[in-house]
Amino acid sequence: MRYHVTTFGCQMNEHDSERMRGMLDALGYQEAGTREDADLILFNTCSIRETADSRLVAHLGEAKRLKRENPERIVGVGGCWAQSLKDEVFERFPFVDVAFGPGQVNRLADFLLSDNLGAQGYFEFESFTGDLPAKRLRAVQGWLQVSVGCNCRCSYCIVPSTRGREVSRALADLVAQAHSMASDGVRELTLLGQNVNSYGRDLRPERATFAELLRQIDDVPGIERIRYTSPHPKDMREDVVRAHAELASLCEHIHLPLQSGSSRILRAMRRTYDRERYLDRVALIREHVPDVSLTTDIIVGFPGETESDFEQTLEVVDRVSYDGAFTFIFSPRRGTQAGELTDGLVPHEVKVARLERLVELVQRRARERAERFVGRTVEVLVEGASRTDPDRLRGRSRHNKVVNFTGLARPGDLAQVDITSATSQTLAGDERILTRAAAPA
Ligand code: SAH
Ligand code: SF4
Ligand code: F3S
């Protein structure tokens, strides 16, 4: 039996898909190169914005055709979109055989092993996908799921309803998993949680803190880089900021989602911080880690956002000078508070115009920030060939910049690269071949 998985959405979904693959391999399935070649067609879905939904529906059309050609094929839909629609999935898409939420990926195995071939849905919040076997896409980079769910109630966001309440995994389990990944050859670990830095508060009998978790992972031999996503500004405390200054393997990059620069809109979004508190966090971070790269997420066109609210967002972007930003147009989501709002809706063309102005400023600032790397030598974890030029290599710096360069390094190596030029998105340079650090055999 052969399977094919298509993944949409965030890094947590990429992680969950690696676990799906690991679980299917353990069941004796093999991975197929294309959907046509698969007996089991899986989609790991996202519902964060409307565009995510519509993209998926197009893919499902192809699965429907393949199922018609061969009714023995099994079509499975997992992830946040499936969770948010639950049994409606089967009504709307009768060719789907099995649907499961992010908390019951393990049930896919039960379904495949059972004789019951009727459509099945599994939507409890029951287990961590991080406990399933993994099949990693890259040998030296790994995900570590530290928690699932989110206890925040951001008024625009569907995630609390698709991922459930926040539950942390035990500290000792995470450290043990980090050790075992390191002995498998993982050099860069990305800690994952919907609200990753609120990790540990729910643990009993003993709580743990995110900073403590970072320290213990930093102590794991072989783990040379630690990243984490996504943190919430409200939980970006001094101990975490200090960890960036003190821990050798913790990368000099912090993603600090702003969402809006207007305190009024932040309140309507229920973000629990205002513009001043956010800027205080930035100041604290820059005080302890002056060279840090800061990136962010911003939403434009939230209901009620006026021109003056939007200008405050531009002002924060201008003051903070991010190294990069993901920018989104507000998209009303089913079941969310902001999705129900009918007052103050921002016309589509106004949203688009604001997004363009925002992107222009973000890119200008990001390009200026990137200039600081020109003339410096940065450590790059090599991922493979450059996407634009197969004769060059591509990887990421500790600051999370994509670096394209000429050199002799292999995927998995940590290369030292002399940076010669920069754009808003990428750096370019040449490897210092003599100082190359070899990947473990
Ligand atoms: N847990 C993460 C974010 C997950 S979603 C955090 O709190 O930072 C990633 C980003 O998508 C969010 O930061 C937000 O900017 C954006 N987003 C979420 N819901 C959205 C919506 N309804 N419309 C537009 N953008 C949205
Ligand atoms: Fe969504 Fe807010 Fe939770 Fe992030 S913190 S997942 S934006 S509810
Ligand atoms: Fe999407 Fe769910 Fe991630 S809605 S962004 S896959 S948490």
C-alpha cells in the first residue's frame, strides 16, 4: 500500500505530517511520489484564512476524480480545516473516507487497521502527534512539539477551536526526545507550539517555564541551533530574552507577532497587550540582544480599522524596523468573534491598498536591516541547491536569513559564508572553505 500526503498551513502541520508519514511507514505503507500512485491520499489541512480553504477545495477535486477512477482508494482529511467542519466534511465531500483533527492523528492507524470501511471522523483532543514516530524531511533539522492548543482568545483566530486548550508535554520527555534526535544527527531543533513560550504553566505537579526548557535543550550535546515558533509577546519575559543572550545554541532571531500597531485595534483583537507594552518588549530584547533579527505578523483591515489605526501600524513598523514580516488581509473565520462583526467592515480595495503600503515599508526596512550583514561572515546551515541557480547552495543563517552562496559544502554542513550582498529577503555570498565544519557521518 502506498500513501501520499499534501500539507497546508503552518510548521505545526509540517511537523504533524512528518508524524503521519512515520506512523504509516511503521504500518508498512510506502510513500508514493504522486497522488495518482497512491492507495491512500491524505491532506493535512489549514483553515487560518479563507484562501487556505479555497486552495484545499481545489485539491480535493482531484482526489474526487482519482477516487472515481479507483474506488478502492482511501481519501483522508486531517488537520484544522477538518476539525473546524467535523462531520460536515462527509456531507460536503462524500468521497472522503476518514477525517481527523490534529488531536487524533493516531486514530488514522486504527481506521486503516479496522475492517470498518464506512466513513469515520475523529475529532477529540486526545494525544500529541509528537509521540508518534517521525519521518523527517531533512536529516539535520527536526521539530520538537512542546505543546498543543492555545488558551488565548484572539478575536480573529480559528486556532483555539481547531487545536483545543493548551497542553504542554512533560519537560523530561522533551529533553529525552531532543537527545534522541541529536543522536539521529539532528543539529537544528525548532520548538513548536501555538503559543510556544507559554509552555509549562499547565504542567502538574511541577510547573516548568519556557526559559528552563530552552536551557535544558541547550545542554543537549549535538544540538547546535535552537529555534522556536510561535511565541506570543505577552509571554516574552525577561528570562526568555536573557536566554537569547546566554545560550550558545539559541539563535539570534525572535518572531514577535504585532498584528496591529493601534492599541484600540489590539484591544478589539483581544491580544492582551497594547502598543506601548509591545514596544517595551522590543526595547528589552534589543537591550539584551542588540544584533537580534526581529520578524512579525501583521493583519490589515480588521473590522473598525481606520486610516489613523493603520498609520499607527506603519509607525510601529517604522520604529521597530523588522528584519521581515508576514502580512495578511483580515479574513473572517467561522466561529470567531471577529468573523461575526458587521460594523466597520473595511472595503476590500482599502484592505488591498493598505497591504501594499505596509509591504512596501516592511521590505524597505528589511533591506536596510539586511545591509548590516554585508561584509560579515555568517554561519549557514546548508539545506541544498539554491532555488534560482543549481550551481549555488542555499541555507539559513542563525538570524533566519536565507543565504545563497557559492561553495563546496554539503546539505547538513554548517558553512561559514562571507556575505557580499543583501536584498530584503535573502543574503548572498561565498563560502570560506577552509573553515568548513563537516556534518556528522
Ligand atoms: N499562534 C500564532 C499564530 C498563528 S496564525 C501567534 O499567535 O502568533 C499565524 C498568523 O496568521 C497570525 O499571527 C495572524 O497574523 C494571521 N491570522 C490569523 N488569523 C487570521 C485571520 N482571521 N485573518 C487574517 N490573518 C490571520
Ligand atoms: Fe490564534 Fe491568538 Fe492563539 Fe495565536 S495566540 S493561535 S493568533 S488565538
Ligand atoms: Fe492553519 Fe491550523 Fe496551523 S489553522 S496555521 S494549520 S494551527
